[in-house]
Amino acid sequence: MKTFIQKLDLHMKRTGSCLCVGLDTDYDKLPARSNNVHKSILDFNKNVIESTSDLACCYKINSAFYEKYGADGIFMLKHTIQYIGNSIPVILDAKRGDIGNSSWYYAQYAFDHLKADSITVLPYMGMDSLAPFFKYRDKQIFVVALSSNPGGRDFQDTPFYNPLYLRVIKKVNAAFKNAGFVFGATRPEYIKKLRNSGYKNLLLIPGVGTQGGDAARSMEYAFLNGGKAVFNISRGILYAGNGKKYYNTIREKAKEYRDMFRI
Amino acid sequence: MKTFIQKLDLHMKRTGSCLCVGLDTDYDKLPARSNNVHKSILDFNKNVIESTSDLACCYKINSAFYEKYGADGIFMLKHTIQYIGNSIPVILDAKRGDIGNSSWYYAQYAFDHLKADSITVLPYMGMDSLAPFFKYRDKQIFVVALSSNPGGRDFQDTPFYNPLYLRVIKKVNAAFKNAGFVFGATRPEYIKKLRNSGYKNLLLIPGVGTQGGDAARSMEYAFLNGGKAVFNISRGILYAGNGKKYYNTIREKAKEYRDMFRI
């Protein structure tokens, strides 16, 4: 069984790109909806995966979009991950983080039950809340450092002389090997600062596309000084289609993003 | 349909106590296990609920303990909440928090799908990540401020002159009405400080019992200056039973805690 990083490196090489396709599938925005929500979403995901699997170095699946359907949603999640298969790595975007035992069970949910290759986690509750995830050494843990939403400024970059996100990055790097970080593209100068401070961690970068982050500068900075990153695009690809050739349009859009994120 | 607070007040009055019973049910620790994990856990939960429903002013259910079983676990969660019924309020301990849309779907998971009355959330991603939860005005949102685990010290109470947990409390109170906070009992002097600063928010206090928090002092401080709180006990009750009269022993233990948390 390959590690997340081995899978990622393979598909970065194959696609020549660090594009991550985000499967934040929203029933209300689907081009074809039957009364069977479960089937409509799964069919859509399958079509998107078929249209993009040679263009994406990984997929990110947002757990919230499926959990809202309860047990049915968890089935959809699991089937979608199975459909992607064992070759292309899957990041479960779940933003979990709780005391030890609970984090341990969230890790089991992501890795043992859903068979994801990676998870996103929140560091608010401290290092012992993250430790259980890092026990899965073949998996990739992305700790949210700096998020791309406006509220990312509320706590993460205060106080200005020693911001929380940087303390998170320092502490996580001191405690765990090979941590990844979620790091928003809405503030590219922060990515530059990070790389110039010597941090080479793999970054998962959201916020390009509909959130308006600066793709070219973020790309340049993310790969500075031996750094590596994947750039997530969700809505910008999923709902780019229209008309009868919906999935052809999606594929063309994904190609544009692949080229934007050429490595 | 009653609000969380109306339900809570009713059951605080009925029980004369602010004891919250935590259903963090662990299959490996059950007194009776069949090969049917689903049924074993549900039967256990039903027995615990029957043994404690006149002693607890609310129940807390830790989502992680169920999610590890995937869709099956979500069924167990939903059935357990149905079994508790509409009278006693249920807190879904889920520690969620993501950008707007995702938080919105997590809120739907808790309130529309599972029919919980309350949820715990993490504030790391800022105020816009919390806002969707607060749109459910009849529900109670508990924002994690100060957690009871050792890692609670890593980020939450730094820097010392203006700690993160206090900035969270200030910002949340400025933005939303009737917010609750998760506030660990492992540091009672912090509860006192909070009440002496004029914050009357409803607190969800874990960390008494197996985590060793000081119950008497925490109780005294939590109700200072018009404050109100519920104290959660999970393992201290669930696994207190032994032998043939397992659930009788649980009930006796729950009575002890009810008396410890008399109001």
C-alpha cells in the first residue's frame, strides 16, 4: 500500500500539475437531478472523476456536504472514495479536532472506515488533540494554519508580532514529522514569508478561483526553497459545465486549472 | 417546539441538578457485547438512558464515538437521540467549524438530520465559520473556549496578557446572542475570573470525574454573578457499573453526581 506522498508524487508527475479537484458536491447545483438524491450525487461525482482523473494529482472531498444527509451521505462519501480508487490520493476535508480518544475515532472514521489518504484537522485544542491523527504514518495530516475565509483574520494572525498560525506551524513541526498545512491563497505574501522562514511543509491551498486568491503569485511562492503544494479548486470546476456537453466543459475547465498549476 | 434553554430549564428544575450525562459509548467497554456492534451499543444506550433520565438535565453525545462506524454509526446516533425523545435536550459534541457553506451543512447534520438541540463548535476559523450555526436560534451553540485536556494550554491561554480563549469569548459575545462556551473544569480559577468579568454565558463544563477537575469549586464559580452551567460526566457514569446489577450501579453513581451538581 502506497503512502499519500508516494501516490501524490506519482500523480503530480503524471499530470505535470498540482491541481487538486474538490468534490464539494451540492445537489441543488447539479446539471441532472432525479428524486433520488443519493444517486444524483453519486452519478455526478462519477462523471466528474471520469472527466478529471488524468488532470488532478489528488481529490479533496468535503465531509460536510455529505454529512448533511446523515448515514446516506456517509455511503455516498464512501462510494465516491471507492470510485476514485487506490491510485489517486484522497483528502478528506473534515476539519476535525477533539481530545485524544475522540480524535482517535475521527482518524478511524477517515482512514479505516472511509479509506481516505489524508485529513484536514483544526489545532485549537492543542497538540494532544492532533497526535492521534499523526499515528497514521502513511497518511497525510493537513493542519489548518491560515484559512482563506475573511474570518481567518479573527484569531489566526493575532497578535501581529507572533501570530497564532505561525505558532501552530512551529509547534506542529516540532512535534510531528511531515505535517501538511492548510494555507489560504487569499494572502500570497504569507506563503512567501513561510517559505522564506525555511518551512518546506506540503501545503493544501484553497481560495484560488471563486474566493479570488492570486494563483500565479501563490504558485510561485508555494514552491520556493524546496516547498511543495497542492491547489484546490472545487466550485470553479464542478459547476463550470453547461448544456448537453456539461462534462466536456468541466474537463476543459479542469485543463485550464491544470495548466495554471503546472509544475 | 421548545428551545434548548426552555428544555434545559425544565429539566434542571425537575432534577434539581445541572448534571449532563455523556453518551461516549465505547463498544470495548460494554458489559454485554454481541457480535452485532450496532445492537450492543444501542441496547447499552437505551439502558443508560432509562437508568438516568430523571437524573440528567441534558445528554451529551460525542459524535466521534459513532462516526468511527461510518453510516452504521450515524444510524446509532440518530436512534439514540430519538430514544431520548423530545423532552430532555441533547448536545451533539461534534467540535465542528469550517468556512460558511460547510458549517451550514454541519449545522444541518446536527439539527435537521439528527434533531439534536445543541452542538459544540471550534472557533479557529473565525466568526464567519460560526455564524451558520447561530442561525438556528432555538438551538444552543457551545463554542469551545478553554478545553480540559493538557493541550488546552498550547494555544488557548496565550499570550498571557490577552489569551486566545478570552478573545474568543469577547468576539463571540459581541457577534451572537446567547452563546454558550465549553469551559474545562480542570482550571476552576478561570471560571471564577470569567464570572467576575461579567460573562454570564451558559457553560458546558467537562473534565470533572476521570479528568480530575475540582467539582465543588467549579460548581461554586460557575453559578457566580448570575452564571449558569451544565457539568458533563461520561466515563464516570457509563462504566461505573459491574456484575448483574450493572445498570443499578450506574443509576446509583448518577445519583451521586446529581447530588454533587445540585443547584
